[in-house]
Amino acid sequence: MSSPSSSVMLLVPMLMAILKAASAETFHRAGEIYFGDKRANILNGGKVLTLSLDNCSGSGYQSKNNYLFGRFDMHIKLVPGNSAGTVTTYYLSSQGPNHDEIDFEFLGNASGQPYTIHTNIYSQGVGNREQQFRVWFDPTTSFNMYTVIWNPQRIIFMVDNTPIRVFNNNEAIGVPFPNCQGMTVYSTIWDAEDWATEGGRVKTNWTEAPFTASYKNFDINACVYSSGSSSCGSSESTNSVTGAEAWLTQALDSEDQDKLLWVQENCMIYNYCTDYERFPQGLPPECNQPRFMQ
């Protein structure tokens, strides 16, 4: 198997050859509603997506393309008020029992309580790599940007360009890393009252339904994956973007490292890498590796 650095060397010439200028796309062109009927709506000429949940169904949107590595930005305004039991998502996933997945999930709350950002990573069908954070702002009053940067060396989760989590490629020590399956981008809202809020102790109040989350500025700069091959340099966006190639080798500089440490020290409420009760035979091997790898 090639190393992360060799993968980058193979991708860079392709990126430079195929890179296209970014243009203003819409939710209509970038993807499609795939469940929820009229609970999902594309508005404002394709620039805004709303997803709603009621006591019959949630709703969801997916990208038309699959991708292998890229930068994926979405601005989201979460469900206001009493959203307990609801989960709003923004994630990438392949298909099948051995699927890969990179998750942003936003766990609802009773009024006046903070949202929880739930993150997870699956590779070859295996997840169990959760980290959770309390947000340091109100995500229901305005749009905030949630970003996944996925390249051959690492996965970076960011909120308003502040990194909150890094998952490095540790294949050298036997840790699976998502790098061979094309993934679709999804946004959904659904009912998870059995676990989402305080472990399921706080249930969904259906008298508050419908619960609605809003999305805009869906920016994708990525390698389009099709039939086992990928073409880098796709630029699909509901907002103009620049610097499309930067994600391919992106790491955290010293300023970003300081930001990540602040978030993890002040906002993290769960880290699988410190859960000795869950892993009595020893923590997963990546937990003992350096946090910042170039």
C-alpha cells in the first residue's frame, strides 16, 4: 500500500491539470433531496436548503457526486428552542457493510441548554471513534460554517475555521484510514430521542414540531470519484470559493494547533481515547500517537 505522501504526489499533477475555476452552484445542481417529501425544501433560487422533522418522518439531502478527498464546507443554522431528541447531521459516507464515514452530528437540547457536536469516523465498517463537544456559541440564531478537510494524511473537523478535531492517517501501525472508497455528502434531520439528549432521558416534544434546520453555502473542492478512479479539482459551490487545492496537503500550523488545544481543553465532553472503561484491554493504538503529525 502506498504511503500518504506518495498518494499526494500522485494526486497533485492530476489536481493541477484538471482544476476548474469555482463558479456559483446551487443546491439543485450540487445534489438532490432523497427522503422526506415536502419536509425538505430548496429555496431562494437554490441557495438555501431547509430540512424538517415531524412525528412522521425526517428529511435528507445528498450530493450527486461521490468524492475521494476534499474540503467540504456547509453553513448551518440549527433547530432553535426545544430540540431535544433531534439530530441534525452533515456527513460523508460510502455504502455497504464495510463503509467509510466522517460525521458531524448535532444533538438537540432542551431550551436554554447547549447543543452537543458529536463527531465520529468509520473506516472499513468500524467506527467507535467518537469525540463530543459543547458549542461555545448559539448555533440557532445565525449560520455557522462546519468543515471537513479530508486528505491522504488526515481528517480535520472545523467550526468557523477553528479546528476542533484531527484524525491522522496511522495505517503504518495498523489503524484503518478512509482512503479508497468514494463518499457521498449528506445532510439530514431525524428523530433519535432514545439516545440524543442526555442519553435518551429527555424525549422529543412533538408539540414543538416541525423542527427545522437551514443550510446554505455548500462548498465542495474535492476529487470526484467514479468507478474506482478519481479526478481532483471539482469545484461545486452555492457560494464562490478560491484556493481549491490547499486542502490536499493541509495540516495545522501553530496558530491552528493552539485553537484546537483550546477547544479540546474547554469544550470537549467526551473522548474515546480517554475511555478506559470502554476499552479495558487497552485504548485504540492511534490514541498513543502524536496529536500533530506533518
